[in-house]
Amino acid sequence: MAATSGTDEQVSGELVSVAHALSLPAESYGNDPDIEMAWAMRAMQHAEVYYKLISSVDPQFLKLTKVDDQIYSEFRKNFETLRIDVLDPEELKSESAKEKWRPFCLKFNGIVEDFNYGTLLRLDCSQGYTEENTIFAPRIQFFAIEIARNREGYNKAVYISVQDKEGEKGVYNGGEKGADNGEEENTKNRGEKGADSGEEKKEGINREDKTDKGGEKEKEADKEINKSGEKAM
């Protein structure tokens, strides 16, 4: 039991250390591969949740933070002409771009929780989170671009695409059910017809039996009449 307790404490301590590391800005941990992997896993989970969200709800009605209006206003004031439907990585990662983004990001330190937390950002907003379509960005940069994409209607392409696929799937499944129901109906009709035919055959045989029996009785009655007549003679 003591050994187990010691292992639990060790695992718990590791988890606390990782959680603490993840709470720090990206610059704080350099290129540690274990920490980078933890960041990547957490960022991927966030990306999956967000993509499901914009796929199931019209993105124009989404609210990502309590300060969406402020983020969008500051973003378009500082990056008025930035193209956001398909991002150019140089507009985010070059030294000149970083100089422009840094003061914008720092404005939201203490306003947006984990504003500098590493997040996955799609380059082409009409596509999903593939390796070729994804870059790493600070959370506030993700919020600024995705809020703008939602409000300006660019993310609606994902929503429409997914809804169309769901509709096609529903029609296809409905067609299969209709075919199955039709087959069941045909089988049922064939069964009823078979039962009717069997019933008719049975009734025909019964009628023939009754006819034969009736004929035999008539012959027996004729014999009795003939016998009576002979006796009378």
C-alpha cells in the first residue's frame, strides 16, 4: 500500500507540474519536448471543440468571450486590411508582424484569461484543422481572427458544408428506410395473397367434399326409393 501511495503521489506531482507549466506563457519553457507535447494535446482538444461548435451553430451568433466587441473593435482598428478568410503566415509570424501584434495582444493581458496560451489557428477558414492548414498562435490572436471570421461571415462556409452533408446523409438514410418499408409491404402483401390463395384452395376442397358427400346421399336416397317401390309392387 505504501508503494502504491508513493506512486500516486509521484503521478499527482507530475500532473501539478505539467499544469503549472501549461499556465505559463510559451516563452517560459523554451523548447522542452514534453511540455511542447502537453501544449499540443491541450491545443488540439480546444481546436476539436471549436470546430464542432462552428459546424453545429451558425457562427454569426457565437460569442467566444465576454469581451468579443472590444476584441473585434481593437482588431479591426489595428488590422483594418488584414485578409482573414485565408491567412498569410507571414502576416502573423514575421518579425515585422510580431512587432505589430505584440502591443495588441498585451492590451488583453488580465482581460482575457490565458491571453498568451498557445492555440491552433486555421489558415483557410473554409477548411478544417489539418497539418497543412494549421499554425500555432497566442489565444488572443486566435480570438481576434475567429471573432472577425464569425462576424464577417467567413466561417459560415464550414457550417453550411457540414449541414449539407448531414442533410444528404438524412436523405440517404430516409431512402433506405423507404425501400425497406416498401419491401416489407411487398412481403406482407405476398404473404396475405399466399394466405388468401391457401384459404381459397381450402374452401374449394371443402366445397368439393361437400358436393361429393351430397351426391352420395342423393344416390343412397334413390336406392331407398327404388327399394320401397319394388316392395309396393
